[in-house]
Amino acid sequence: MFAIIALAEYYAFIVVRSATKSMPGAWRISLLSLYLVLTVMSWLSIVLFRQLNWASMPHLLRNVYVAFVLGFFIGKVLVLLVMLTDDIRRLVMWIAHFFISDKHVAVNTAVTNGMSRSKFFVTLALILGGTSIAGFVYGVSNRYKYRVRRIKLKFDSLPSSFRGLKIIQISDLHTGSFDNHTAVKHGIQRVIDEKADIVFFTGDLVNNHSEEVDARYKEIYSRIKAPLGVYSTLGNHDYGDYVQWPSAEAKRQNLLTLMKTHGEMGWQLMMNEHTILQRGEDKIAIIGIENWSAKANFPKYGDMRKAYNGLSEQNIPFKILLSHDPSHWDAQVRPEYPDVQLTLSGHTHGMQFGVESKWLKWSPVQYMYKEWAGLYKEGQQYLYVNRGFGFLGYPGRLGVLPEITVFELV
């Protein structure tokens, strides 16, 4: 990893130096110096990340700076890919020199429309690097642009009384990342305006600390109501595993306070348990478990056996599972619980960065999670991975917008 980073920094400097080569001396020195200062500042912000008091910074400055640093580094990775391709091309041409005539080699390295291939690669690298920075800075403006996605699902096992059931799923609020109460209130109002029969929240209410949900946010979230109730689960961030606590008791109290907050907002927090919804003689089950991940670096607090306790004997024909981490679906739900028709997850955020179009769906997170955004089906079982309502780390969204999901069961 260190070698890749060093190589990316080397190539990026070469590109910037080449781009400023024809400039007057003062300009060239100034721009190169600026580039080096920005590089040092970016690395310092990463190395000293935990020591810096990000919360005390003006929100706009902090958001733009974080977006710039992220775009800066990803831009350098793109530069590395382009320039490495050019160097491989050079190596191939150099080897070919020993097997074919010098004249033929000269033809292969000739200029096209006044630009040599090497110059073309440098220009391309510079454009991609600049586009990366501009794109991530622009993405900051998308962090509250909520998108409502509507999904209609057909199940033969759905009892007739529940046909047409309207469900809303939101996930990954990450309240501590928000910096605009009005924008969040607008997003929650869009949830309310859908007038769903039931609402599900699939984890990560906070980044780390229960006090992130202060009185103002508690009041906003409490507005979410539904005839059949609002049900919630915990995500990996809700346990406070990613910060240092003065004691184990302080960490435990943080979790207990957070759990209490769910209840105070009118949300039924499901801790490895189930509940039965009934209309007439028809019944369906809602199962909610704590975070359960198939990934080694995320916790397994969930307990499906405990959640299922007493459920198997009731002969419920249709079951919905709330499980924060989508890796749970392939690892345990599908092979061991084939009677769970619909699993709702979140966690990935679609990495808040990617391409989603009619022709292409891509994000770097797909190399870590097989199911990372949207609807998946295996046999008679469905998984839906919500892209998240909030944001974490990168204070923006680029290509993958925050999501409110509306399901209709038929």
C-alpha cells in the first residue's frame, strides 16, 4: 500500500511539473509550491485526523476541505493509472526496439494532431485529477438532495389483508454528521408526506455518541408516525465501538441512552426479537436484529435464533427482516432462514460515490459488498439495500444520492 501511495505521489508531481513547464519562472515556482503545500496539508489532516477538532471548524470550510482532500487523493490515483499506462506503453516500445526496425518504432510514437502520445497521457491525467477534485467539492451540495425510490414487490405468500401494504425504509441517519436542521427536517417531511402504513429504520442513528440526537433532532425524528408503527434496529456505529471511552461503563451507558432515545421518539427498537402484525385473521412477522456482519472488521451482535424464539410455532406465512448489514443476507439469512421473504438493510451508503444510470451501476463499495445498493433476489427471497439518508466521512454525495425508499407489497 505504501508503495502505491508513493508511486501516486510521484506521478502526480511529474504531471504538475510537466503542466507548469512552459510557464514563466515566478508562476511555475508559485504553482509548484502551492501544490506541495496542499499535499503536505492533506497528509497532515489524515495523520492527525483524530487530534483535530473538526466540530469547531465552520461547517462550509470543513466540508469543502474534506471534499477537496478526498478528491485530491482520488485524483492522484487516477493520475497513477493513466501515467502507469503510458510508462507500460513506453516499456513495450523500448522492448520492441530490439525486434523491429527503428523506423517502425518511430511511426508508432509519432504525433497525432500535433500532440505526442506522452503529452496526451499527461494532459489526460491532469484533466482527470482536476475533475476528481471538482467533482467531490460539487458533491457537497448533494448531501441533502433526498431521492424517493419506489419499489413494487410481488409475493405469493403475502396474506390478502396485507396486499397493498405501503412501507417506508430509511437508514443510516448518522445524526452527528448533519449541519443543517432545516434540510434534515425537509427530508423527514418527505417521509411523512408518503403516509406509509409502516416505517422501518435500519440502523446507524448516530456516528458514535448518543448525544448527537439532541432535542432538536429528537423532535424532528419524532414526527415520523405510521398506523402500524415505526420499527428500528441498531447499526454498527450505534454501539460506540469506534471511539475511546473513559470506561466500559461509560460506553454501556451511551448505548442504553441511545436505546432509550428510540423509545422517546416513538420508535420500537428491535433487539433480536420479533413482532406480529395482524389484520383480521391474517398475520405477518417483523423481525429485527442487532448488527450482524459477515465482514471480520464489523461486529456480530445479532442473534437470529433469539429473534426467532417462539416464531416458528406460529405458522406465519410472511416475514420481513430488519438487519443493518447486507452481508448478513448471503451469510446466514438465505441458507438458514429461507422463510424470510424480504430483508431490509443499509450500511454501505453506496459509498456515497459511484455511477448509477440506465446502462451502468458502479461504486468502489461493490468490491467489498456483493449487494451494496438497491434490490437483489435469490429464489423467492428479496434483499433491499438502502443507500442511506445521511452521510459519514465525506460530507457529500457524488452519483449516489441520499435515499427514502417506498415499497408497495402486492
